[in-house]
Amino acid sequence: MRVKAAVAGLEGDELLEILVDEGEGVLRVAQTLKDSRHRIVKVENRGHGVSLIVGKCKEG
Amino acid sequence: MSEHELDSAALGKVGMMRQKQPDMYVMRLKAVAGDLTADQLACVAVVARKYGRGFVHLSTRQGIEIHYVHKDNLETARFELQEAGIEMGACGPRVRVIVACPGDDSCRWGNIDTKKIARELDARYFKLEAPSKFKLAVTGCSHNCTKANENDIGIRGAIEPKWDALDCNDCGLCVSLCPLHSISRAESDEGFSYEIDWESCINCSICTSLCPSGSWEVGRIGYTLFIGGTMGKIPRLASVLKQLVETEEELYLLIEKAFGYYCANGRKKERFGHMIDRIGLDTMKEAILGTE
């Protein structure tokens, strides 16, 4: 829910970095972003976690 | 019904098992793929109240059992269930009720129509005699909710992903998502690409379902076919007979061959998987796949 609320507030070219646990954590966040049609700009592994850089919803 | 008329083996054939309490029986009901209608459930409730003790037991194989039915009421209870379209399950050395997950009907991960396959297998195999009990399960994807590899025959929905460079924005999410770390990024003079290690890929569809740009697409879709799984006293996880069976026709042909081979070569009370261990998986594969 926190991810959903945070990405809903993105405007224009704003980007948001989300840090999640690998495995189930990244799976759940990826599903949320897919459902809300947000743009994932870059994903990087950070130790036992994953950093996702997310942009505003795709048009249409 | 008098005591001498009650033959345990015959009753087992029609899904009725003797309890440890004298004259009391369990009625095992058939629910292919775990499905019953609301009206059928209402009938089960009535029968459980009238002839049982007002409760049902949910089995590990998606079935419903009515316990504490007196031997004198078995036939009447069975008749009332049949009136509602509820058939009895099976016990003993024969093919049991087919188990299935919801599949692509309602599950976002489901790759195949599990219920359709379960109904077809039910029509072809239910209650057929075998050397020992014989269980089949259908599961829609690699989440493996119905535990395909714990069954004598297990069918798991499978996809073979395909990467399309055109829409890919190189975000790298797929590398982090893949549960088996089968996806890697490569660089060459022609640019970047994403590649799959087919040896470790479990055909799960996570990459194709969650790729934000739709660059991972379903290349091929089909069924992973497992043979020889069992739990019980000597558990054995199933072996993969074929990683990606592409048509239903081939799927049913391979199952027919596998079941036929077991019936011809299995010893009395020997589970399919233990027969495979005795004769060798390679021999078994050759027998089933060799003449494809």
C-alpha cells in the first residue's frame, strides 16, 4: 500500500527510488507497478535488496 | 445390509471406507478439480446431518468426506448424493479423483486450462484399476499449488519466454525477478540483450507476466509432465518426463503410455515412482518417449 500511495504522487519527470527485499518483495512491488502502469527506469541489486527507480504512469 | 454382504474392497471401489468404529463408514465424495456447486454442497450438508454426525472432513486431495455413516444408511445416503449429481470417490489400487488448481480461469499466474484437463483425465482414467493407488494432479504454473511433483502423474502449465529487443528499456527488472536467476544481461557490439539459461529456467511465466515494457513474451506454451511422484511412507518427488509438451494430444498420449507401462510392469502395491526406481528412469523414458 505504501508503494501504491508513493508512486501515485509522482508528477512530471519525477522519479522515485524504492528499496525492497529480493525475492517475494520485488515480486510484489513489480506486480503493483505493473497494475498501476508505472514506468520502471532502472533496477539494481543492492546486497540482499533491490533498488527500483520508478517514473510516472505510462500514457493511455 | 448384513455384515457378510459388506465387502471392504468392493466398498473401497465406490469410495466408502470402514472406520475403526464398528459398523461406521466414511463416504468419500468425488469433486473433480475440487469443484462442487452450491446446490451440491447444500445436499452434502443435508446428508451429513441425516446420516453422519453433522460435519464433513476436507481431504488433502480436494475431496469431501462424510464420516460416521452407519452401514445400514450407506446406500440411501449414496442415492441422495447421486440425485444431486454427486458421485463417490475412490479408494484402493485404482485411479483417484483428479486434483487441479483454478488455472487460467481465475488465477493471474495460470498458464493452462487446468480444469478442462482434469475433466478429460477424469473421463479417461477415474477408477481404472492399477497395481497401487494412482494419483493425478494438474497445476497451472510453477507455483505448483496442487503439488504436481508429489503425484504419480503431474501436469504443470509451462511457458517458454522469448525476449523482444524492440520495446525493452533495459531496466533490468527481469534479472531481479527471475526466481532461478536464469536471466542475465549481455553486451555486444550490437548493444545489450537479455538471455535465458534454459538449463535452469522452470518455465514459470514471472518474466512474461511482470515485464513492464512487455519485452518478455510467451514464445511457446504447454505442459511440463512429471511421472512417479508420491508421498506416503516412502516419499519420492516426481521425475520430469518432458519439460514442454506442446499439445493436449501429445500430453494425453504420453500419459496413456506411462499409465499403460505401469499397469503392465508394476508389482502389486508398488507405487509408480518406486517401479521407476526399480527399472530405471532412463528405461522408463525410453519406453514412453522412444516411440514418439
